[in-house]
Amino acid sequence: MEDFEIFKKKNETWHPVDQTSNQKALYTQLVISFALGLGAFLTFCVLRTKWTGLYAARKKQHEAASSLPELPNTFFGWIPTLIKISDEEVLASAGLDAFVFLSFFRMAKKYLAVTLFFALVVILPVNVHYENDWGWTDTNSTEPSIPWVEPWTVSQGLTTLKKSKRKDHPPTTHLWMYVAFTYLFSIFAFYLLIVETKRIIRIRQDYLGSQSTITDRTIRLSGIPPEFRSEDKIKDFIEKLEIGKVESVTLCRNWKELDDLIAQRDQVLRKLEEAWTVFLGKRRVERNLESLPVAQPLPPDPLPLQSGEDEESRLLNDVEATEAHSAPYARKRPATRIWYGRFNLQSKKIDAIDYYTEKLRQLDEKITTARQKEYPPMPLAFVSMDSVAACQMAIQAILDPLPMRFLANPAPAPSDVVWRNTYISRTSRMIRAWSITVFIAFLTVFWSALLVPIAGLLNLESIHKVWPQLAETLEKHQIGGALVQTGLPTLILSLLNIAVPYLYNWLSNMQGMTSQGDVELSVISKNFFFTFFNLFVVFTVFGTAYNFYGFVDSFRDALRDTTRVAYTLAASLQGLASFYVNLIILQGLGLFPFRLLEFGAVALYPLGLIGAKTPRDYAELEQPPVFSYGFFLPQTMLIFIICTVYSVLPSSWLVLSFGLIYFSIGAITYKYQLLYAMDHRQHSTGRAWTIICNRVILGLIVFQLAMAGVLALKTAFKRSALILPLIIGTIWFSYFFSRSFEPLTLFIALRSIHRPDHPDTYVSENSFTQALGHRVDPSAENGAPRGRTVDEQRETGLRFMNPNLTSEYVCQVHLGCLRTSLLIFIFRLGGVWITKRHNTRSGSNSP
């Protein structure tokens, strides 16, 4: 009770919210973000036409993107052309994942446009009329943004509220608006989710049902008992189920020895390439003007062959000829230090080229022997059926009456399989998964402890307790105070939001998943958990409108008094409105243009260039960045949840306005990167849409709980209780959605599969195949034209086989051929050739 009395005396008089300081903070953040974003955008417009090797890499290097329209070389003329690209063209050139990702932006823009309309026409005028609240909530105010509710009376419980009502209590009739719009916006979100999901399902079913790739016909069969671990037994088992014929079976085996040898060979090969590059020396630069300024050696003309002489005789058997060939460079052969003797305590320097060449030859012999060995089978196999229908029947059915046996799931694309993880045991995989889960839980606590002081920057009183001089300085200089209190926390959060996903991406890869698609979905889930919990929940709890140190000190009392916790959370939401507005402004206006500029790749390019020595290093520098949905999607989902939570509060017009700007700019940015600039995987079949819908539903529940808390704090308890049925209905909708819609986002309906013999069973309600009609499938019967999807083009000639078993790693030639290949590879380095040459060999580790 003493704490309540102190809190009461501290808040006996209410001071009006200083809206001026918040407006200055918003203007400051807007000017800084706009200046940064405009500079990056103008730089991109200038460099886009000059560095086409970077900003149009996908358009130039991928056949699937060749049908996209050429963007004008004018300063802003590319924007209308990009916007006009239809969904059918997105599907034809980028696949389902890109289509689903951009569909989320389209749905978000629809939702925000409608809610912003009501926020400006109804919610804002009502709040101004009844409460004189324009939504400019001040984060420095020690009072809540509901000035006519005394916090000490709320803390004492509901029984004291009637006794403490003031005579000047304002009317509460307008609070019915909160209930009405909470229901209206929630139902509208349900409607958009259902409509957009049905649209994606129809397109997905048509897209996947019209193609017949090896991935669509293959089952990932796990839990194979020891007595069935052979190709013939698995084939016989599947065919006896009478679901179709089996074309091929790839039983995964413990290829660790072979994979380790290949990895060692790749390291030795790189060192040999580096030694040859050092020996030959650096050449003059002839830079390709369409790419980044990279030191590319000028390819000299090779020395002519003498009569009766070939490359092998010159470079292999005659050492003097080799030295004569290298004499014009007048360079000493590079040396390397090797360690030998007991415990490797003795060392000496030897010729690096000869050493690595001999080591490479020995590894080639070991690899040849290792490929002929019989390795123990594992309980995992890839079974390719003769038709898509047979595959779908297998993965949608229960194959064995015993649990954890013969589990059939959709197979990833052959190029998407992580073969090193196929021979990890189930126990090891479970240990990895649980260990990483515990580690992420520890990281969650660590991030929370790290972000609490940052949340304290939002409150001058908190700063005053730690650093009084700084607080006094910030009070005197409003612009500086605005930068520290709003700009600095948002900047730190943005940088943390960029750095942490790399850690979670590494953790996801360590879990032992068998496909990169599963890893990508795991990265999306982990990064969203980080952004939602640490950037939303932690700031909502500790970035409150009053002193968060006081909240920590009285945390034990707050746990006993649930009404005080509710007050803290509700007051924090309204007090942090300006912080979240500044965050959305920085992300949308400030950082999106830098993503369009690919600032990270450009900034890290000089660092990679410093360490680049060999042609392989330079070729890897020329490759376009990879678009990772796990890095970009979680943040957009968090921004959408923030906009949803604030859609009915007094600050809704601010949050929704900049949220709409954020998603409008983001749609253009990501559409350009997905179609023209960046590489991305093609065959994940849009499975991220289920994750998006589940997170949107989570945001709706948080929104409804927040509105119930706000109404309770305004003493509108009956209206607050009316939100409870909506919360229950949202939970039921989540269950209904998962049962009715999610299976169609994972599997292909049998009726959607195109059957040439029975065309009347094929259902198609979309026009995306018309966008592919100009392409002809050479394998089609009677030469009939049929649209080839991105996946069919990508997977032509692929099969489910560990590439280390079949790829041409072993050089069946001696030293001369090796030297010849290295010399030719180095001499011909230059310009566009190296990029195209490297792309044609991207599937092989040979130079």
C-alpha cells in the first residue's frame, strides 16, 4: 500500500501530453529517413543502367527471366514497367515462392488502405471530439495516454473504481466505436485471408498440377526398417501397394567418407589454384563496365606450339619446357610449409605447386576407390514414381500400420537436398533440434536483457537515473533528445534485426534438415520469433510510458495485481506509438532503398576483393546475391502486426499511413529483386504462405487482447467483455483454417493433376499457363506446345543422386593436363566471360 500511496502522490495532478516534442521527433526521423532513402534511391537509378551485371544479373543469366520485359534506361521509367508486370509473368519467371511473397504485400496494402480510410474518416474525428486526442502520444510523459483514469485507483482494484470516479468524468459513449471497429477489422482480415488463400491455392494447384518434374513424382520415404533397406525391396514394397509403378529408387547411405574426401579435394584444389595464380603473377586489368569495379586479369595470348608438340608434351613431361614457358614471368615458384615427424614438431618448406598437385592426385585415387565401396544403408530413400498422381496418393496416405515406419513426404528438388544430412540418424537429429531450441531460449533471455536498456532510452526519467547530465542536455536540446530517444533505439533495433538472422540461419543449418527448403522455413519461424518477442513484446513491457525502472522494482507487486499489469501493457501500447511509427519510417523510407541498392553486397565487395586471388574467387565475387525469404519475410510480418494492433487506437492514422507507405515501397523493391536482380530457390512450392497466415492470426489475437485491455482501463468493462467472444472466434478460425486450407498448400489435389489420357478430370481456373504458351516442351507428344514452368526448366536432366558419386571430380590425367587446364582457365579470365563460364559450371566443383 505504501508503494500505491507514493505512486498516487506522484500522479495526483495530470499534466497534458506534450504533443510538440513527439511531432518534432517524428519530423526529425522523417527528414533523416527520407534523406537517406532518397540518396540511396537516386544512386540506384544512376548505377542500375551502368552495373547491369549486378542490378540485372538474374535477367541476364537465367533463362526463366528472359521473357520479362526490358526495363527502360530512363531515370524513373523502370518503375511503371515493373508495376505492370502481371502475376502470370511473376509465376512464369520466378515461381510460386516469389508469387506468394508478393501476394502478402498485396493483401497487406488492401487491409491497410481500408483501415486507414476508417481511421481518418471515423476514428480520428471521434477521438479529437471526445478526448481531444490527435494521437501524438509522448513517450516521455509519466502519465498514461488515458488521462482521466488515475493509475493508482486502477491498481487498487475494481472495487475502488466506483468510489474514486471524478465528477468531471468524460462521456464513454464513443467507446462503442472501439468494439465495433475491432470486430469490423478482424472480420475484414479473416475475409482477406480466406480470399487470398483460395486464390493462391487455385493458382498453386494449377501450377503444380500442370507440370511433371522429377520432384513432383518423387517421395521422400523415411523410417525404413532394416529388413527393407535395399532398392529392390523398397520398389517391391511400393508397387505392392498398387498406387503406381516405381521408376527409380535412391536409397541414402552413409557417404561420410566420400563426402569428406571431396571436401578435402576442394580445399586442395583451391590452394593449388592459388599457388598457380601467385606463380603466374597479376595481369593488367581490363574491367567489364557492366559489373562492379573488379580487378580482372587481361587474358594474354598463349605461346604457340612448336611442330610435333602438343599441350601435354609441353606442360607435362618436360620440366624444362614448363620452366621455359614460365620464364617470361621471372617469378620464383611459391613454397608451402609442411609439418612431419613425431607429433608434427618438425617442418620444412617445399614447392607448393608440386606438393598440392601430388596431394590432389592421391585424393583422386582415394575418391576413385571410395566410389567403388558399398556403404551401409540409412532409413531414408527417394522413390520416383511413374506419375504425379501416384506420388500424391503415396504422400497423402498412411503406408504402414506401425508408427514411425514408412513415412512418405513430398521430396525436395534434387538440387535442394542437403546430402550430408541424409545419413544423420534420427536420434542425432533430435538431439540437434532440442539443443538448438534450448540455445534459442537462452538467446531470447539474452536479447531481452540487451534490449531493456535500449527501451529505457525512450524515457527521460530513466536516463536521468543512470546519467543525469545527459538527461538534462536532452531536455534542453529537443532535436538531440528526439534523435537519442527515437532515432537511436530504432537504428539499434534495425541493425540488430539485420545481424541476428545470420546467426539463426546458421543454427537452422545445424539442425540436420535434409533440404534447403526446410531450412528456409525454419529460418522464417526463428527470425519471426526473435522480431516479435524481442522487438515487440519486450519493448511493450519495458518501453512503457512511465519509468521502466519503477516497473522492475515493483514487479513482484505487479504480479500480484493483474490490473496493474494490464495498465502497464495498455499504457505502453499507446505510449510507444511514436516509437513504432519511427521504426516503420526508418524501415520503409530509409532502409528499403538501400536494399534496392544491394548496399550489403556492394559494401562487402571490397573486403572480398582483398582476399580474392584465383579465377574462382573472382568468379564467385561476380555472382548475384541470393534472396533469402527467411531474412526479409519476418520483419514484414512484424510491421503488419504492429499496424493491426494500432488500427483502432488514437494513433492509428499515423501508424497505418506509414505502414501503407512501407508495404507500397517494399512491394516495388522486392518485386525488382525477385525478378531482375537476385537469385532464389525455385521449388519450395509457396509453403511460406501457411506461416504468413498463422502469424497474421497471431497478430489479430494480440490486437483483440490489446483492445480489451484499453477498454478495461477506460472503465468500459462491459464493452471490454464483448471482445472475448471475438478472441474465441479467432482461435476457432485458426483451427478451421489449419484443417480446411493448409492441406491444399502442402499437397496437390488429385483432380488438379493434368492427365493427357483423361482431360475431363483436369480442373484449371487460372490463366498462368497462357503466359507460358509461347514456350514449347520438346518432350511433348506430337510436338504439341505446352507451357514449361520454371521448375521444369530448372530440373531438366536432374535425378536424385549424391553428386559426389557421379560428378567429374577425379582427373584421369597427369600433371600436364592439370597445368594446361589451370593455365587456360587463368589466361581466359576477363569481363563477362568469367561470369557466364562460372554459371555454366555452377553444378561442378572442378575448375
